[in-house]
Amino acid sequence: MQLSVQTMVNRLGERLDAPFAFASPDGTVHRTGQGEPRFTLVFRTEAALRATLMRGHMGLLESYFDQTVDVDGDFAAALAAGLSGRFDKQFTALGGVENRLHELRYSNRSPAQAKANARAHYGLGEAFYRLWLDDPLKMYTCAYWAEDTHTLERAQCNKIDHVCRKIRLARGERFVDIGCGFGGFLFRAVANVGATGTGINTTTEQVDWLREEVQRRGLRGQIDVREADFRDVDAQYDKVVSIGVLEHAGRDQLAEVIRAHADFLRPGGLGMLHFIGHVGRYETELFIRKHVFPGGWIPSLADVIVEMERCGLEVLDIENLRRHYALTLDEWGRRFERNWEAIHALDPQRFDERFRRVWRTYLVGCAEMFRSPAGYTHLFQIVFSKGNVRADGYPMTRAHLYAK
């Protein structure tokens, strides 16, 4: 076993750009790289060591979640090193089998399973999300960090305003926010623009909270909330906003969900898709699907564009906000860590140490993933029209996006 461990450490050390240490259950410490270790992987049991040797990063991560592995030192550096060294690409055959089995169990093909998958993540309660998202909008999607932006709250307002300018949202228009979350976009767009909004959401907990909040603010008649699957089209709207929904379409439902987006939009109308996408076709990380977003699937940008074309949607603009997402996740991670005791107190059984470790890995790991210059996971905003836009139907340049 010791020879296998040292061999693995040496091989990792050749690929990683950070010196690190590796402590075996018997107390033996293996080091690699030059200088002081940025972090130390501390193995508490032989079973954790075997899991890592047999299953690669999934074995290591799940041992960390089970508290049979600890990470001393710079946690973000450990995750960044694993990404840069492509440790997550080891044992791909076994991971592929697990991913396919997960798809069989958690596919979003049926609205009932899609709803259960959404509630598993987004149904954790407004009190939980309030402790680490921006206040008061609680936007759980990539923010927009303009050069003069210094707070998450300002960055999320920037994002909403940026989207409103992109789709030319105007007073008196009717728009639909597909996957509206806690209603941050609805509230700000209605207040600032004077449009009328409908939110579509399949997560019961968010819908119940949002309906009460709409009532409390006296906005009935200006904001409506439907508890429905994203594919359940009820009407056509002047504008369509979809922020963080395509990732939840599922592995085989991309065409169906994009068709629904097109059906929500009136002919000649404008819309925007904001989604995490791959450059190229890749499997979605098993850790994310298994422990964070059951049923989720990250599509490729190319496949999204092809499906949009098939639905008669003209692509007007594509913006890549990958680096913005790294900054957003940094702030979420800091707030999550800072407020962990308050989160734990909400429900000690649900928000236990295993939950903390899973979500810490998710938030910090995704920040490093979006920060990586060698990564293939990005954040796209696509502006589109239903049918080819008229000559006078959209500005000829992007100047309107940045006018003060």
C-alpha cells in the first residue's frame, strides 16, 4: 500500500502546480513539490485511502464528506490543484458507469422527477439561502462585476439591469421569468421598468415564499407566480428571461426545454438564455450530479445554438461571463463559511457537518473551475429573437448596454 501511495503522490506531484503533503493513516507523511506544502491531505482510515486509489477524486471527495479525510491548509488551493492536475479525469470509465446509473435513477424526463430534483436543492428554505446570498434579492445565479463593483448586492443588481437592457424590456410589456427562484429579477424589473412579470418555478418551497412576498409588497396584478414545470407553456409573452434553467433540463431534454422557451415568446419578441455551458461535449461532473444537483446536465454551447435554430430563434448576441461567476462563487463561499453556525442552527440534522463539507466543496470548487484558464465550463448569456429581428427591431451595436 505504501508503494502505491508514494507512486500516486509522485505522479500527482508531476502534474500539480502546488507543493502538497499526504498523511497516511499510520502517520507517514509524503511530500511532493518544492517549498512548504500549500495543503495536506490527511487520511484517517485505510478505507479512505483504498477508496481514493480505486475511485480517484470521487473516492477522495466522498471520504472527505464522511470525515475520514481532512484537508489542512489552503482548501481552495487543494481543489485548484486537483483541477489543474486533472485528478478529476482519472478513473473515467468507472465514473462514466456511475454517471449513467445516476441518469437512469434521476433523469428529468418526467415532470415529477424534475420537480423532485429541483426541490432537493432549491427547496432548502428561504432562511438558508438568505444567510449567504445577496440581500434582499437572493439571486442564486452568476452576478455581473463591472469594474466599479465591490459588493455582491451591487453585482446582482448590475446583472438584472444588464439583462433588462439586453432584451429592451419596456414599461407595459409582459415578460416571463422561467425558473424565477426567490423573485429577485421580477421585483427589480417590475420596480425599475414598469413591466408586468410572471414567474415560472417548479420548486414548491420557493413558490410558496414568493407568493407570500408578492402579497406582502402589494404587487398582485404586477407579478404572478406559477408553480409549473418549465416545459408547461401557458401563454406567449413580449419578453422571455431564463436565468440558470438550461442546466436543469437534463441530459436528454435540452431540445424539449428550448422548444418551450421559444413557445413562451411571441413572434418578433426578444429573450435571453443565461446558463452554464461547456465548450465542446463533455460529461457533467459526477460529484455535482450526485451530491448537489440531481438530474442536472451542463449542455455544450454548440448544442444549445443548434436547438435554438431548430426552434426558429435568431441569435443576436453571446456574452461569456465565466470570470464573473468565479467572483460570485468566491463571495458565496465566504458568506457560507462566515454564517455556517447560523445555517447549522436552522436545522442541525439537515445542515450537519457532511452538508457543510459537500457545499463547501461545491462552492469553492466551482469558483476554481470557473477561474481556471484551462477549463471548458463557462457561463453564457444569449440574446435571441423569435424569427429574424426587423431592421429597426434591435440596436445595431452594443452601445445601449453601457449607456449611463
